[in-house]
Amino acid sequence: MGMKSLLPSLLATALALPTMAISQNYTATKTQDHGVDIVRLTDKSAGVEVSIAPSIGNRAYSMTVHGKNILHLGAADVGKLKERPGLSGVPFLAPFANRMADGGFYANGKKYTFNSGLGTMRVPPTGIAIHGMLTTTPLWEVVEVKADGKAAWVTAKLEFWKYPDLMANWPFAQEYRMTYRLAGGELEVATTVINLSKDPMPLAIGYHPYYTLPDVPRDEAVAHIPVKTAVVTDTRLIPTGEFKPMDLPDPTPLAGRTLDNGYTDLIRGADGRAVFSLSGKGQKVEVGFGPKWQVAVVWEPANQPFVCFEPMAGITNAPNLAQDGKYKELQTVAPGATWKESFWIKATGI
């Protein structure tokens, strides 16, 4: 067979191979898992592998430590998750996290009303929308997949301003960038928000990560919740604007307990991180919140194997409470400005 006749088959073989960035220890690979296009980051020396599905809200759905997943998937595999998306792994909640009451939100003194008929979000008869519009969106675009001698990472962007149905429900031109970076066995989730509009934009984003200890039943685990203040809510889990001292023991036993609480005044180390943890039988998952993640929601529902330590830019319903004068810590992004923050996930003893 001549060289010319070989070229088409060689090209087809090359195109079929996964895209991969390789260093001696770290790899970053574009590949597939159960028919879903994913990016996989590997730290060989730490025995950690992270899998991200850009088409399911750019969600990290697996972080295995020596082959054991510390993220609750909630489906048999990522293919099943894409068929019936539910919250699991590390979902991004934007442009608002948790609940937004009264059928919309205030910004710069003006009320913006949600339209659930557009298909980008659902507003029930209660008027309380939940978890924003992007938890399962396929609109993320992967812009970089790389590895070097220090880390493996993937960066994706979502150009929110390009999509009229998104803009109709949150009318601020903006862009999100998210980088998952794996280094030294620790996963950093870095978020950038760019306000491309001409008005200040209220910042109400967050994440809803689901953590488990692979070999420890949740009722045999304890949580460390480094906060000083709890958010008081009404029966709808909407903050009233009141606060009270944190009243859980440290560590907090999880057996027989149900939590769905928001907290402020996070207790931070010299590096500015507030470190939450789930631990038991020598195993531990630690989650560090950077300084601009001002609020934590801790969710531990009954009869489930996971615990959620959720980094939030503000308390639930923050823009509306700020309009009512009940919340003074609302973060905003100035016109043309950029907001950046990270949180970190690391497991030991697994």
C-alpha cells in the first residue's frame, strides 16, 4: 500500500484518539464516558482523577481518590445522568443560587420579573424560583485543556449575553469562566464573572456540591462547620433578614440529623479560607471556601448518603433582601468589572 493510500486511514485514526495534554504526573484528556463528551484530569502520584461534563452545566461529576468517588453522582453513570439530569457532583448555580422569591429580583432599585415560559427556568405558583438557569445547560464552551509539571486543568466559558432567553430572565450582559485545576491531590474550582453591561449587577451565584465518604455511612460521620452565625428563615426557607448565633456542636454528629441551613461570618485561616469537612473512620473530605464566598449553605437531607457544603456569594434571596434593607452584604459587579473566587476540595485517608 502506497503512502498516499495510507494517509486517509492515518488521519481517521488520529481524529478518533482523545485529545490529551500530558506531563510526567498530570494529564488532561478530552474523551467520552458512556457516550458523553467529558474532560478528565489526573494526578497520578496522588491517585486522584476528576471527570467533568461540559454539556451538563460544566459539572464535575466524579472525583475519585484511589478509585473511590467522593462526589455523589445520583445516577448509574454520566450517560444516565444526562438522560435525566438531577443535582449531583458539583453543579453551578447561576445567575442566582438557591431560592429567589416574589417571582423575580431587584437590581439598582428596579424589579425584574421572571418569565418561566421561556424554558430556561421554572417559576412555580409560589413565585419562588430555585437554582438559576444553568445547572444542566449545554452552552459551555471548552477553551483550554492543559497539563504541566505542576497541575492539570480545563477552562470553559459561557457567554450568557449571546442567549436572548437567558437575558430575558436576568437582563445583564455577562460572561462566566470556570477552571477546574487539579494539583497536589486537591481540586480548585475557580469562577470568574465578567459584567459586560452598563449597570452594576447583583451577584447571587453559588455551587451545590455533593460529598460522600466512600467507606463510611453518613450517620457514622461528623461535620466541621466553621461559622459564627446562622441565617433565620421562614417556613419557605426564605431568609427573614434576621440572624442568630451558630448553635451546632463542633464537630457536628450527623446521625439522625437533618440540616438545610445558611450561615454567615465564616471562620477563616490565615490564607482566607474557611475549611468545612466531613470525616469518619480516618477518612476526610475538606472543602475550603475563598473569601468572596461569604455564605455557606449546609444541606443534609434525611435518608441520603451525602452532605452538601455549598459556597454562596450571598444569602438566599440576597438581591431582594438588600432592596428591603435587610441585607447589607450583597456583592455587586461594577460595569466592565470582573469578580473571581475559588473553592478547593481535598480528601485524605481514602
